Amino acid sequence: MRWAGILAAGIFAAGACLISAQPSDEVRVSAHAYIPPQLKLTAQTTLVQLEVVVRDPRGHAVGGLKQGDFEILDEGTPRAISAFSVETREAMQAAAAPLAAGPDRAATLAAPHPAPAPRRSTLLFFDDLHVTPAEFQRTQIAAKRLVKDGMGPGARAAIYAAHEGLILDFTSDADALAAAIQKLHSHQRISENGLQPCPRITPYTAYLIDHLYDYSALNAAVQEAESCSNSDPTLKSNVRVQRNPTPGSPHFVAVNAVQAQASQTMQQVRTDSLASFDAIDKALALLERAPGARVLLMVSSGFLAGMLDTDRAEVIDRAIHSGIVINALDAKALWTESPGRVSETAGALPLETFIFETSTIGSRNAEMNSVMQEFASGTGGLFFHDNNDLASGFSLLGAVPETTYLIAFSPDAEVAAGQYRKLKVRLTSKNDDYIQTRPGYVTPATAAAPAPRPIDQEAAASDVLTAIPVQLTARLGKSQNGDQVVSTLIHVDLRQLKFSASGERHIQKLMFIGELLDAGGKIVAAKEGAMDLALKDDTLARLTASGVNAGLTFAAPAGPYRVRVVVQDAEGKMAAQNQTVEMPN
């Protein structure tokens, strides 16, 4: 259920109608419910809708909750829940099951039916700029298991890589998704060992030295640099970085060389990180056009982004405005690293270099992961890390939850449109369960009344128009299930219509609006349809001689009614006809 359509569907609940013709490659027929402009505002809503998943401490979705179990805080102010419903995976699976064939199946399919929107669109974003080849192998196995077994009903996925771009557009074909995942491989640009073996200045060390001006990182790198050099043995491993080293001295040279190497490494890190942000932005743009709930599942080993505050904020802001949740999975899994290393040139590391490297393993991983943690927490997503069970991680982040609660509330009407407001959804009971939902929303704009089209204005009138020769015939009849209906036949004479040429085809488009109005002039049922004509010479000659027919069928309670039909051609010429009917008891 989606509340945006509840009122619109309810306006014409008393009647139903169809438009029919003989569709072919030369004649296309489409139809949908017609809502007059003066009623469209009543069909609109400013409700803010939230998809809420409640999880227990083990990450499993919690079911069985009621509306009273939730409370909403909008910028700290409690909001009454205006609408509440529950979606379960089992119910969605049943709804997604194909209809069985039967004797009435062909008749049902005679009129076009729009395909149901997918329950969830998931874009699997692989950060191949930072994930190592070994990490890729592990994540590929787990990701293929997700698309094969765990996406859930009504879900589609796309495969996107930071370096290669879109690999496979949205599809529910599990085999195609698995094949696309298998094609991925690492395009890692910066080695963790840095630009040269001695001193080894990793991207994180360069970040500390060049961006944060961290003294301990600079001193550790200088200690190793001087250990690598044989120019002055007395300076090996025993001289800390001096505030004002003597210009030209070996120590001065070592400090300058380390800072230059850190700056050069940092330039590459920044370029690499910006490439990842650019790829994420393009992936979000692709996901914005996808239907259903939208999830970007980011697979990365993390990257440095502490110097790119604006870019991080822009990603979160775009995702929030587009209703996209970012879930993130750390491809490093449960990271282990042996304490200390041996310098390729100097052998054993200087003591201060060893202490620095072993004491900053945790902070390095936290800094690399912070961008994924921020994306997830900022958009109401989850971050899976420090865990080797990557298959469970993909299932947690990519599968449709077993239970989802749809909650809506009315925002403050006094707040200006376009403002971002923080949200907090809480459980009224105090337990260890936690809530997964978006952390804020952008206040919706008040919808302006759409400008009526000329055909809308004529549909609201009652006069007769004859610019197009049209004949209207309305009769009482019965539907297939025995209900009384008003069946109408609209015959259009094509001889006075002008067709435009497109290659070997003659082009014209007819628009139809049909209404069933009660004795007080209130619309009981309405439908809008279109007939697109792209006729070859022989078909045009035949239809010009015979004309074309369209049919409308209305179901309504007993009583007197007026049927009004308006037809408009591609040039804007219109016909309008009225006929009264009496629906018997």
C-alpha cells in the first residue's frame, strides 16, 4: 500500500470503465483513470512516509508490532501517526506469484494492465578502486549467493563498479546478475605500501602527515627514512624530528623528503577518493530513476575521505532527497595484521616507527571505514563490518526484510517547503531492538493546482461540440459478473481529420474523456484514453471509409445519469456529446 494513491483511487470508487478498440502495430490504445483538475488537489497528500524495519540484537527483522508500538519525533516534536500498515515477505511473495491460466484469462488481458512496480531496487556498488583482488574473490562469492537466493520477492538489482561504471542495468534475472558480478575485478590504483619501499608512507600515513600535520606520523616516517640512508649513521633511529633543522643537514633533507613524499601520495589519495565520489554520484543518479524502495549496497574496503567534507555531505544529501538508503559492507571482513614489519632496505624498523605502526592499525581502519559508516548512518542504512560471514552481510543489507512497517505522518504545515528536518522513530517499549529508517526528510512543497487542458475544460462543461464528427450511443447492459453497466460506443469519422506524414505512415492521435454524472452533476466514474494512429496507405483508406470505434463501460448504482464524452484530435479540434440513461433498480 502507498498512501499517495489512496484518495485518488477513492474518488471514483463507485464506478469503473474501460476503453477498447482493435489494437495493432498501426493502432495503439491506452487508458487510465481520469481525475478532473478541480479534484486533483483532494487526491494529493503531504504525508511523509517512512519504511521502518525493526531488528533484534542479532539483526533479524521483528514482526508483530502495532501502530501503538511506534512514536515519531520531528525535530524533537511528537507527530501523530496518520497511516500505518505492515508488509511481510510472505505476503509479497504471494502477490508476486503469477496468475493461473483460466477460461477468462484471455478476456482479462484484452485491456492493457500496467506491470506492478518492483518491491525494491538495489544497486550493488563495487568500489573496485579500493578493494584488493583477494577481497574481490571473497565478496564475489557472497554477492552471487545473494542474487541467487536472497534478494526476496519483487526485487531487482543492478551492478555498478566505480572504475567500470554500469555493468548490468536493473533486472530480476539472477543468472545475469551473477554473471555480471563474476566479471568484476580490482582496479586498485594505490598500493598500501606507498610510492617507495623505504620509507614506506602508506596512504593513511600521508593523510596524517600532509592533512592533519600529525607529529608522530612525521617522526616515524623520518626515523625510517634516516634508517634507510647510509649518509650519516649517527642519525639512524635516534634523532626525533627537530622543529628547525639546519638547512642542508641530513636531518633537514630527510624531513623535506618525507613531507614531499607524503604530499605526493596524498595527491594520489585525493584523486582516487574523488573518483569514488564521482562514481557514487553517478550510481545515485541511476538509482533515482528506479521504482520501489531504493537501496545502494556499497561494497568497499574503505577509503580516505576526511579531507572531503563537502563531497561526503553531498552524497548523503542527494540520497536523502531521493529516498535512497545506503547500506555498506566492509570487504576487508575481520581484519587481522601482524604487528610490525621489516623494512626492505633498513631491516628492523626503528623503535618509534614500530610503535607508531602497531598503535595506529585500529585508527587507520576506522578512518578508512568512516566514509561507509557515515553514508549508512546518514541515510538510515546499515554498516556490516568486522565479520567474516560476508554471505550473511549481503543477506542483511540486500534482501527484502521479512517485515517492514509503513508509517506516515503529516508534517508541520507552517514549515517552509524544501527544508531538511531530522526524524527519530522510537519504540514505545524499552528493549534491545533497534530501528532502521531514514534519519530525516525534506518538507514537501504545497502542490499547485494544475492548469486545465482544453479537453479538461470541455469535460467540465455540458455543451455539444461538432468540430470532429462523432456519434455517441449509450446502452444498458451487464458485465461478465452480472453487474448492470452503461456501455457506450463512440464512433469517430476520420474523413475530416488531418493526418501528418512520418515515412510511410499517416499519424494522428485521438484523446477521449468519458464521464458518468449523476442527477446533481457529480462525477460517479470517469476514464481518459488515447488512440494513437500510425496508418499505412491501405489502412488509412479502409478506416477513412469505415471510421473507428472506441468503447467505454461504466458501472454505477441505480438512478438517472448523464454520459458525457469529449474527443480531441492532434490539432486540438474537439467533439463533445451528451446522452442521458436510467440505471434501473
